[in-house]
Amino acid sequence: MHVVAVGGGIGGLTLALMLHARGIRCQIYEASRGIRELGVGINVLPHAIAELKELGLLPRLDAVAVRTRELIYANRLGQEIWREPRGIDAGYQVPQFSIHRGRLQGVLYEAVLDRLGRRTVRTSHAFTSFAQTEGSVKARFKAVDKSGRLTVEGDILVGCDGIHSAVRRRLYPGEPGLKWNGVLMWRGATVAKGFLDGRTMIVGGGFSNKLVLYPITPAKRGKQLINWVVTYRMGDGSHPPPRREDWNREGTLAELMPHVKRFETAHVDLVKLVKGAPAFYEYPMADRDPLPRWTHGRVTLLGDAAHPMYPVGSNGASQAILDARCLADALVAGEHARAALVAYEAERLPKTAEIVHNNRKGGPEGVIDEVERRAPDGFEDIDHVLSHPEREAIVKGYAQLAGFAREQVNRGAEGTLASAAGAKARQSTASPSRGRLGQAKRRPNMA
Ligand SMILES: Cc1cc2nc3c(=O)[nH]c(=O)nc-3n(C[C@H](O)[C@H](O)[C@H](O)COP(=O)(O)OP(=O)(O)OC[C@H]3O[C@@H](n4cnc5c(N)ncnc54)[C@H](O)[C@@H]3O)c2cc1C
């Protein structure tokens, strides 16, 4: 079995590690010239961290990231709406991490180089097209320095090429562009004095004007890299965004500052924090409608290529990691490569489609929107605005839906494929682990 993965982002690199752990060969083709640590902060939820732990990556993550301890939701005026412990502090067996996206990618990339070898990731090659026959699939790439073209043959082709996926475009040439909801986000990270316990995430304000703050590096002499996001609704989404979705597009202070000044924060000097960032980025909040199918014969999609979603509820990277686990298990368990891709899609497509839809309503942060709708000028007593059970239903309901409720993660059952496939995987000597597919014996740390 030889898997050709398009894209060396979070999903593609995780897939390569998962496949390697199961004795399946994988080669990654990445369009950018090198794996550089791009992006700002993201959160990776316990169900996805359980998968990375199984790959032996927990110590490497601990060295560069923060174990999130608490999450606070507040209104725009800083009044607390909801507070809950996270990760280990919430009784999970694994942590939630707040981490620089580029550092997460770096941890995965280093592990791929260590375990699979330097030649596993071929950079500077952009996917252009594929052709498949009964027995194999051929993918074509062009060198980004225009030095030539490359055709590679494999048993499976997986598009892990992100929100502007070229593989998806080949499968769905007529698909309209990304759907923008009218909200623009500015994202940055600034080295500053830590706030509260140095492990707390604060989300303030509803969908139309939101502030997100959390530290993403361990403290060094009292300072941490603090991730911040400010959103503002510029329109109703009926027009295309002012500029194309590009994770690396820099924003301007002139455009951002009026939206920053709307927030009241007790713990952080927000203006100073924003002005102190060496660079920050703007990005329109955009997604796509869920697809009817990801799998077409020997070709399938994974991560943002399969299910781009609004970055609320910390699910972008987490769901890509879960996809990778599920696909790797399906390939080990399946009778045939094509059947395995169908089984993978059957497991993952409906779940991720639900998250895409729920994120459009604000995900767990919808609780803030509801409170601001009922009490736009603030409140004396939150329980008179929205009762605790009502708030809990929104927040915990999302955790169930996205598969990271504590019981789901601790019993390791999220994403379990059909038990028949599980039985097959348990027989396989290549199958390593705690078993999304069953109870196969845990392999020792694969680091
Ligand atoms: C540069 C960058 C910065 C980001 N910053 C943030 C952030 O700050 N906050 C956040 O929430 N999310 C960010 N994301 C998105 C986040 O990484 C994803 O939502 C999530 O991790 C899912 O990962 P993925 O592997 O599906 O996609 P990604 O992590 O986006 O990876 C896709 C990979 O495919 C490559 N690629 C694209 N087209 C081709 C092609 N034709 N041929 C070969 N390779 C191709 C890309 O270069 C990229 O490496 C960023 C993504 C990128 C690429």
C-alpha cells in the first residue's frame, strides 16, 4: 500500500505518522518551499491530543505549548457568562493544548523526518491533477519554481491541501467559492506578561464582535506569547470578502483599532497587546457547504480540504487529526483500498458536516450571542438572563457533537468504526493501538 498525500499541513503530517505506525508507506507533496512555522495560535482538544499522545508526541507538545486549564466566556463588557475547567483539570485523561499552529506543524514535521526519513516530504510541488484506473491512481504536480512536472503513482491519493484544496477542485470543478459570513478576523500573537494563571482562555463578545485571548507558550521570566483574535461583522456575507482568504495576509492597525476599543478587559491591556505584535493577520470567516462525498474511487479528502469550518470551538486542527486516525485505521482494516476510503467517509463526513453547521451558529460560543441578544447592555445577574442549565445545554451540547465530551474521550470511543472492521484491525499486527477500531494492544511510545 502506498499513499500519496497532497499537503504537509496538520492533517497531512499526522496522516503520514499514523500510516507509518501501521506499516503503510506515505509520501507527502507540499506546495510551499519549506515547512515554516506559519500562523498564530490554535487549540487542540483532548480527543485529538489523545491521538497525538498515542504517537508519542506529548513531551514534544509540552515543551512548546500550554496545557489549557480554564475557559471563560464573557460578554463584550467583560461580564462572566460561563467558566469551565479544561483538559486534565476537567477530568480528561489527556490535556487540551493552546499552541502556535506553526509549532504544532513543526512538532509533526520533525517526527515525520525522524521516523519516516527526510525524503518523505517533497516540498515546492503543487498538485495539479490526477487520473485513476482500476488498480492505481496517478497524481501530477508542478514544481513551484517552474523547473518541471512530476507524476507519481500510488494506491490512494488523499487531498490534505487545506481550505483552497486543489484536489477538491478536481473532484468538484463547479463548486462555488468559499462562503463568507461577513465577519473579518484579525489574528496576532504578542510576547507579554501572562494573565490570570497563565493557562486560561478568554472569549469575550458574540459572533459579530468577538475577542479571544489565550497564552500559547510556557512562561519565561513571567512572559508568554499571548494569542489574540478580534472579529467584526463588516456585512451580511452577500458580497465576497474584501480580500481573498489567505492565512498569511497582514492586517492594518487603522482598520483593526476601532474594533479593539469596543472591549473591556480586566486582565489585559488590549490596545498595548495588539500594538505590540510584530505582525498580525486578517482573515475572513469562511467555510464551504458539506460535500455529499469525499471519496471518489481511490481519491479522498481530509481536514480543511474535506470540511472547512469557521474557526470557533477549536475544531479545525482537531478534526483533521481525527480524520487522519480514522483513515489510517480504515486502510489497515479494509478488504480493499477503495472500500476503506468509503468506510472512512461514512464515519467522518456526517460528524464533521454537523460541526460545520453548528459552527455557523457560533458553536459553543453561541451562549455569548444568546446572552448579548437578551441583555445587550450587560446584566446584574447572569442567571436572570439565561439560566445555568440553559447555558450548560449550549456549551456541553457542542462538546458532545464535536466528540470531545469527557466521557467520549476517556472511553476512547469517539470515531469508532464498525465493529467488523475493528475485529479485522485487532487481527492485524500492523495495527498499533488503543483502538478506535478495537482493543488492540498499545504499542510502546513510537517516538
Ligand atoms: C500558513 C497557514 C496558517 C494558518 N494559520 C491558522 C491560524 O492562525 N489559525 C487557525 O485557526 N488556522 C490556521 N490555519 C489553518 C489550520 O492549519 C487548519 O484549519 C487545520 O489545522 C486543518 O489542517 P489541514 O492539514 O487540513 O490544512 P492546513 O494546515 O491548512 O494545511 C494544508 C497544506 O496544504 C498545502 N497545499 C495547499 N495547496 C496545495 C497544493 N496544490 N499542492 C500541495 N500542497 C498544497 C498548504 O501549503 C498547507 O501546508 C493555517 C493554515 C495555513 C496553511
